Amino acid sequence: MKEAECYPGKRVGRLTLIEKRRIPSGRWTRGGWLCRCDCGTKKVFRTDGLGINKSRSTLSCGCYNEENNWNSKDNALHKKYEYSDSQAHSKYHRIYKTWCHMKSRCENPNDGSYSDYGGRGIRVCDEWQKYELFKKWALKNGFDYRKSGLEQSIDRINVNGNYEPNNCRWADKYVQANNKRNNSYIEVYGVQYTFSELARKTGIDRLTLYARYRKGKRDGDLIAPINENMSHKRKDLTAA
């Protein structure tokens, strides 16, 4: 697991991360975390060994291996993790990454986006603290594994609301761009648009629209065709 993905309170299998530690390794030290296992044991683990990795896998203090034959190819939990959505080859890997990033920017102060999410009071609802329930919602609400992140990503309908079933949807980059709290809206024939949205609808460059708007042009004057060869026609907006 990468250091940037770790923060106090994060769950990794049966482990709960408590605080950062440095682990002696020859002349140097390695990054590590003091963890508390569900069985009550506290132990320090290397950061790069936490979770499921190619070289090593750490999901408990060792109690799981004692309770189960982890190395058995028939072990159901082993198969679950081996083919889990955290693996890049899973067709649901994007759901898993979405869930991880969603929780990180709301709960991890070290995340680069924390100030815009967790720092503003945005939270992940209790239900979605469990990946299985988030995945179930994603599949019931239009997630398409064949699409890329630009074509489909999670979007909060109310940008000041939490990540929860009634406030989230899958949306493309254009819908996302129009649903940002720092957007500026303009009104054309009684309908509100962002400059980018209006540019796509009219075929007029966004900067041209912005310059016209600053000069005081509105409605028909704002969206007037630059020349007769443009595909845009003023009636496209007035007909609605």
C-alpha cells in the first residue's frame, strides 16, 4: 500500500491504522504503521506490505492465518482477495478506486483534495463505509465498466452535500464540469448556462462568449453567429 493511501482510522482487512512509525532496516529506516487488529493485538507493519500486494499481503496480525489455512487454494477468503476489485485486472476496479479516493479526500488530511472535501465538512455516509454496499449501489445506478473515468465518474448532485445514495450519480466530464461550486452562470432567454456549456451548444468559443458578456451583450447579441458558415443558429436556444 502507498503511504499516501494511509491515514489514522483506515481499515485494512482486520487491521485499523493508528499512527505512523519508522522501522529500522540496516542503515536506513522504512515507513510503517502501528496497527490494531480486531483480535486486540497491536503491531507495527511496513507500509508497503499492508493490504494485498504481489510480494506480501498483510490483512491481520497473523491471527487469520492461525484460524484458517490461508495457503490453501480452496480457501474462500483467499480467493475473494485474490480476485477482489482492488486488483487492476478486475472489471470493477474503477468502482474500488472511486470508493478509496472518495473516502481519502473526505477522511485523510494528507490527501491533496482534503481541503475541498473533508475540510469543508463533506463526509462519506455510514452505509458507504463498507465497500460491498457502495459497489451494490454503483451497479444498481448505471455503472458501466466499459467506460473510462472521463466518461463516467461519481458526482454529488448537491456540491455541498455528503457522499450518500440520494446525493450521488454517475456522470460524464461535462456534467461534472457544470456541477462545480465555483462555476459562474449566465442567463440566455431565461435558461442558465455555464460559459463552457453555452459554448458547446452554440459552437462559439467560450472566450468569445465571455468577452461579449463583459461588453454587456445579452441573449441574441451574446450568441449571434460569427459568420454564416457556423452550424450554430440562434433559434437552437430560443426554440426551447
